Amino acid sequence: MRCSIADCPGEYEQREVVRAVHQGDRIIVIEHIPAEVCDVCGDVLFTPETIERLEALRQTTKPPIRTVPLYKFAESA
Ligand SMILES: [Zn+2]
């Protein structure tokens, strides 16, 4: 499918992406999210089902599979 961004000649391709979302005052990371990603500009499209699933995961109280290091940009040097 042709990219929906104006003047971008790219095509979307099926990929898996990672997203970090806020859950209250903490951040949770969700990986292996199926998405359509433009091979030129990187625009990402999710299906409505995927967005629903992400929203459900954002509310989850289940323990995470693992935890990850978290850095602040301004302090990462
Ligand atoms: Zn594009």
C-alpha cells in the first residue's frame, strides 16, 4: 500500500514494532506489535484491532514478562 504521507513515495510493509506507553506514572514497553511501516519515511499504521489490543495492554495489571533499563535523554550522556 502506498504511504499516506503527502509526497512520500514509500510503500507500507508489514513489520513488528516496539512502543513505550505511559501507564499512570510509569512507562510500559510493548514489543512485537504488528504494524504497517513506510519503508521511506517510517510512518506507522496500526489496525483498529491492534489499537484496541494496545489500549487493553495499557490497562493491564499482569506482571511484565521482563523489565528493561530506562534512560532519560537529558541524562544519558
Ligand atoms: Zn512514507
